[in-house]
Amino acid sequence: MGRRVAPDNTNQDTVCQAHFDEIATSWEQKYRRAGSMRNRTELFCREVAAQSGDAKVLDFGCGSGDISYHLGRAGFEVTGVD
């Protein structure tokens, strides 16, 4: 993807939001059971869960919340921010 520039009469935030709305569905597909990111997600969650299930976790850039969800199920107190 090339760099997007907002026209003079368009707010840059609106252009940015539209861009992320456009690619959001592709990210969710990457984390599904057969998605390309699934193995990395499962490995990460296993490694973090092995540390301590009573810790607080900040999932910054959480997207669809897949990692937050699995860490929460492992006993962590999770805050997800995207």
C-alpha cells in the first residue's frame, strides 16, 4: 500500500480510520484457527501463561482481542487497547 494523503477538505483522522476499517477483516482472518498468525499467538499465550496466571497484562494494539481473550482465560487480568 502506498502512502495515503488526505485531500484538503478531509480530516486526516477520517482517512486513517477508513484505512484501518478497510484492513480490519484481513487481520481477523490471520488469527483464526487456520490463519497465518495462529501459531505465533498460541506460542505467545503459552509462554506468558507459564510465567504467572495472577499478573496484569496490557495488550497494546490488541486488534480483535484474540491474545487478550486467551490470556484472560489463562487467569490474567487483561486490558486491551487498540
